[in-house]
Amino acid sequence: MLVDREFGKKLVEELKKQNKTVVFTNGCFDILHVGHLRYLNEAKRQGDILIVGVNSDSSVKRLKGETRPINNQFDRAEMLCGLKAVDYTVIFEEDTPENLIGELKPSIHVKGGDYTKDDLPETKIVESYGGEVRILTFIEGKSTTNIVKKIQG
């Protein structure tokens, strides 16, 4: 289910009161592929509820270039919500999820193995409220960029 930031904040507070472990991750998720699926399934296994922050269209354009995103933010969020592992999505305008994480305060923030905990600007925020950052498995060779290149020939 796609929720706004304010609802997401209240949701996480309520879930924590129920002793649920809330896991958060984020990304562009422009064209869903098996790398996304494996990553999100692993993220879900870290806790009870998985919330995915989805970069807005303007954010993706800044991060990936003028030809992206291929799918708009609402379509990307809806596709993610259709995956068994994903419980909620939240669209955010910033280039990084730092502000959103600071508002939601998930128990665990996860990123893929192409990152290190020390490289993530959000690590400081997550740890400031007692949350945990976990780095998950890197799925080699699976990326939207590779798919786009293959389509373009």
C-alpha cells in the first residue's frame, strides 16, 4: 500500500508499540527485475514489516539522468506493492532517504551489498535513534541500467 510520510510515521510508531520490527529500504526501482526481487525478499526476512522508500520522478532524473525514470513514481510504487515482500511504499522527493528515515525511524535500515555502512549518509541518522543498518547481499549483474543498455542495443 502506498502511504504518505505522515501516515508512515504514525504507522511505524504503532507497529513498534506492537513489538514489530520495521525494516526500511529505498531506491528508484525503475524497471523491476530479479535483482530487486531477491533483494526485497532478503530485506523482508530482516523483520516483520517492510517499508520501501521510492525516489520521486524528479529525484530519479537528478540521480540517473534526463532519460529516466522510465516508469513514473506511482507505477513504480504500485509495482513494488504487488510484491509479496513489500508491505508499504512511501515516495520521497529528496535524492537520499535521510529525512524520510529520520521521520519514520524504522528499526532496521537495509541497503544492498554495493554499499558499505560507512558510506551511507543515513547510517548516522539511523544509529542516532537506536536503529540498526544492515548491508544485504549484492546481486551481481542485475540492474535497470543493464536492462536499458540491452534494450538500446
